[in-house]
Amino acid sequence: MIWQDATIMAACFGMAFAMIPSIRGKHKPAKSSCIITIMLLIAIAISFATLGLWLSFCSEIAIITAWVILLFQRREQ
């Protein structure tokens, strides 16, 4: 494992953890913001996978999951 993979993983899990107040809160981002962010995060996750940064890839999936949750919460409103 290279140190960059571990650093990116820690940062990505930190960002996923930072999404919890948005998921639990009443105010949600716009649907378009959710969709654009999800698409860009998927591109980053694919880049991590092609570089063999599997820890970063998995942690990026956690952020994508958080944004997908927000998108579905937005659709329910």
C-alpha cells in the first residue's frame, strides 16, 4: 500500500462522515447538485480503481452513497 492511498482514503471517509448532518437535516441540496456531484465522484472513483488505489476507491464509494441518499431524500420532498 502506498501512503497516498491511505491518505486519500482517510480524507474520503472524513468527507463521507461530514455528510451525516446533511443526511439527517431537513435542508437538502438541489437535485441538480446531487446528480452532478455523483457523476463527478464516480469519475474520480473510476480513476482511483484504474490506478490500483483500492482503499481510495472504496472510500469514494462511501461518499457516492451519501450523495445518492441525499438525492433520494430530495426526491421524496
